[in-house]
Amino acid sequence: MNGRALLRTMLLTVVCAGATSSLLWAAPKVGSVVTVRVMSAKVMKSPKFIGPAAGGVSRGDALTIKEIKGDWYRVEGAKSGWINRTSVMDGQVALSSKPGGGGGASRDEVELAGRGFTPDVEAEYRGKHPDLDFSHVEAIEAAQIDFTELEAFVTEGGLAGGQ
């Protein structure tokens, strides 16, 4: 290997190591607070997607991480159990009810506030589009899944188990 190729390899190694360490540094740690970033999420009794749920949490709920297993956080807060990292964001977000927000908002706060279709926005949209049929959307929103039955179905069918 000539000097230039060796230098290129070493540079690539340093860049990859730096990127990896910055990703690890940015991840939440045990004891830190995360905020639910999706409209609603299930907190599970065990760290997997399919199985019994411990309950639900809503956008903006703050949860404290007690344990981390891969992409799953055991949390305490509005509900206690396991939540997948994709449903939360690092840090506690304090949203303001005052017009203008009372002092600026971070990118994460704006992203959190922008998720979802509020009842006011939905009413306005329905008013502007009276010809649209929302019955299918309402049926999906009303559907309830018994996660214990779903887990039994997955186990009986020999499926992956939603890990």
C-alpha cells in the first residue's frame, strides 16, 4: 500500500470513528427525559411491538428512561413500560399555550407541535371539502387492537414476533 492509500485509509477510519462516537453521544441515557413525539403511542409490557400494552401516551408526554435495550426504552411517566425510540425525542419539550409561544421555539419543538391533525384543523378541512367521505378514516381511528390476542396470533402462526 503506498503512502497516499494509507493516508486515505487512516482518514476514512478517523471520520467513521468520529461519526460513530457522535451518534453514541447523542443517544439518550438512563435517567434522561424523553418526550413523546407522535400523536399517540403504546407503552408495552415488554420490549417488543407485539404483545400486551401497559397503556398509551400522547404527544408531549415526558417520560424518564429507566433502562435501555437496543431500540427500546423502559420508561416511567404518564405510563410505565417499554417504548420504542422512534416514538420519542431526546429532552423535555415545554410547549406554551400563549400566542406566539412566549419566547421562541427550537426546531424540535416546532416539529413536535406540527405533528397531528387537531380537531380545529380537521373541522376547517371538513368545512372546505364537504364532498369527502371520512367514514373510512373514522373507522380506522375507532379500531382497537387487543395486543394480547395479536401476540397469540403471531406465536401460533410462527411469525417473527415483532421484535
